Amino acid sequence: MVRGPGDHTFFIPQESLGSAPNTIYGIYYVGKLGYFWLMGPQDQVPISGRGRYNLLPPSDPRLQISLQQNTDWIEVEQSRLPRDHPNTQMINSVLAHLAVAAGLDDKVWDVYCLDAPSSHKRFIQDNDLVVVHSGLFHIVANEDELAALLSSSTAWQICGFYGENITRKLLLNDIFRPFQLLKPVSILRENILNSQKEICNKEAEFCGLLLMTEAGFDPEGYVSIQRKSHKQSALEVCNDPKAEAEKRSAEVKWLTEMIPEVVAMVGGKILLQNSAATDLDTAMRKKRNWEKFKQNRRQKVQGL
């Protein structure tokens, strides 16, 4: 057990502490302003290899979306489409393939396809709960596009991005606690959180591309569903439509350029011919991490 930010307590599995489990750094504040712990060394994000602090194990309740608190489950059950509904069957079919690619085929998914025609929401929880709103099928044309959306959600789970973002938020809360009444400090905190979340989103997209390609889906489905999502978002009100359009256009361009590199990695090769690829060392590191991920997946399946 390790004391966390302020009054928070983290229960950290021994295997997650790396090669130096006793390396703990504490930073204290005077009086009642609180304190926090940083664990060292950092763990690494699967595939990308980026170092980060993630002090929350998958079983931590803070990682679970608070459906029990914010959802009327009677209403949810009433709006749940039947298990033999085409949408539900399509979700199960795609999940079956993605689960093998992600090493999650030991899970029994509890799929909720809700009759919500105006909503495009979807998420996957660590407790094997999958929720997809039926409005998503107004823009999803095939299994490749659905796989793109579900693979991104799966990547957030297997890469531990939820725990990373919660850890960062808790730590920053204490770092900025003495200055919390200063508006510029509050803005700085939010900018840090948002920029780091964008990094997680990019890595989740790359990991999602790998997973869906490994599962046998066409990665071009990721690009096509993003274009459709962007057209749908363009109908919504935003503060700066031009900046938002440029951002989404750059995202589609990045995904398009990543596909050849992803296809090469899944095929056991390295490709540096597109402008989105980084240097050779980075590409080799990502490939090594991908091979390590697949090896761990095989060992898990074989029960080694």
C-alpha cells in the first residue's frame, strides 16, 4: 500500500513497480496543504514505450465509469436491444476478433447496445462491460469501421490510459493546491491535462490501428469512420469552427500516413517511407514493443 495525493491511497501490485520497487520519492507541503508520492521508476506505455506514472491498478474503482451513480439501470435495461439484434450481433462479432488481437479473449463481454438513435457514444470497461449507443450505426457502414471505434476504446484499456490520466490529475491537484485560487495557475493545470490526454489519444489511435489490422480488419476503416465523425461534429456548435476543422483534417492526414507503417509492423517489418514516421530508432523501438506485446499475449493464452 502506498500513500497517494492528499488523502488518496494507492494499492499497487508488486509486479507493477519494475526493477526497483523500493524507489519512492515523497514531496511534502507545509501544514494542511497535503503531500503526494511519486513511484519510480516509471512504467512504460505498451507499443509506444513512453515513460509515465500510472499508480492505479486495473481493479481500482476510480478507473470504472460511474454508471451505477449516473445511470438509471431500469431505463437502460428497457432500452437495451435484444442479443439477436443485428447491431448487437455485429458488436459481438467484431469484439471476438479484437479480443484475440488484444489478448483479451479470456473475457466474457457483457454487451449493451442501447436504443439511443441520437447518440454516438461507446465505451469499454475493465469489468468486461461494453456499451454502444445505436446512433453509432447511422454512420458505421461495416465491421471495419466499427472495429476502428472499438479498437480505440480497447487500446485505452490495455494501455492503462485511464489510470495514467487519473494519476496525473491527482498529482497536479496537489502540486497546484497552494495556488488553486489563482486563475492563471488553474488554466495552466487544465492545459497540461489536456495536452497529455491528446498524447494518450494519439497513442490509442496508433495502438487501435495495430489491433484492428492484426485482427484482420481493413485499417482504412479507421480513416473512413473518422471522416464521417468529423462531418457529424461539424454540425455541432463550437467556439472556433475553422480551428476545429483544421485539427480534424490533420488527424485524418496523420491516420492515413500511419497505415503503411502499421501494416508493415503487423507483417513483421519496418517502414520509414511516409512523412509521419519518425526516426529509425523510434520505429525499431515501437516494433520491438509490438513484438513483446504479442509475445505476452501468447504466453497469457497458453497460461505460461
